[in-house]
Amino acid sequence: MQEEVKVSWVFDVISPFAYLAFPQLSRLPAHASVGFVPVLFAGLLQHFGQLGPAEIPSKRRFTYRFVLWRARQLGLPMRMPPAHPFREGRDVADPAVIAALAGELGVADVQAAVDDNTVKQHLRDNTAWASARGVFGVPTLVIGKELFWGHDAFDMALEYLRHPDAFRDPDMQAADTLPIGATRKR
């Protein structure tokens, strides 16, 4: 029997890639204990000085089309919302949509939930935890000090859980010390 390994799944519900990755979590081996770490993707972007995919017109178009295509490939239902952020193709700025979602989630007092500073602080704390570990995007699986970013890195994470020593070979070790090739002025 293998020793239990703690896996942290860092995600933001705003990310369509988190939606695509979530069903894959059931593929984690039995010795992997998953902890869910919701974060503010915008906070990670700000921490690392990055723009989000939705903030770059050509990247937004590609991303939206790619997630629709990928969802079809995976057999997952997906509808694009009338505006960013995403939630089942519905506009989360619409009070009726918020009320319906609250009902689905069993939230009796929507305004109290929205105004609850402990939830907001928990998200800020999670975001700080993630950025301190180098998490730069969502979703990311954190396994020890290793980061596996994106829904498409899931198989790599599975391989790491099965054979962590394969990630300690000379080529993988060299990747840790490669110099920065070029820098841009900000």
C-alpha cells in the first residue's frame, strides 16, 4: 500500500479550464488525498503582473473557442455565458440568476452570503498561499513542491504520482536551472 500523498487542487470557478479539469480528479489514485483550494485568479494574475486570457482580444477568442471544442471532445456540456465570468452559460450579474444559483446551492440569504467577509478573506488567504508557492494559473495541482498547471497537465501529474523519481532525472533537474533567455521591460 502506498503512502498517502496530499494533492491541492487550486482553482477559480471563473476558469473554464477548471470546469474541464474537475471531472479528471476522479482519476487520481487512491493514495492521493485531494484538498480543494479556491482562489481569485485575478489575484494570481496581479501578483505575477500578467494579463488574463479574457483581457487580450485574440487570446480571448482562441480560449473561448478552444474550451468549447475541448468540452465537446471530452463529452462535457458547455455553453458560453452572455458575458465573462462563466457559470453554466448564465449571466452572474443578473439578480435572478444569482437567486437561482443560491437556491441550487442551498443558500438561504443571498445578501448575507455575498457580504460575508470571512468567505472573502478565505479566498484572499488561499490566493496568498497559492502565489507563495508559485501557482501562476488555474487550475493547478500542487503535489509537494511540484506544480501541474492546466487541465492538460493532468496526465503529467498522474505520472508524477506513480513515478516521482522519473521527474528527478538529469533532464528534469536541468530544467530547474536553465537561465532566463531574455527579459522585457515593463
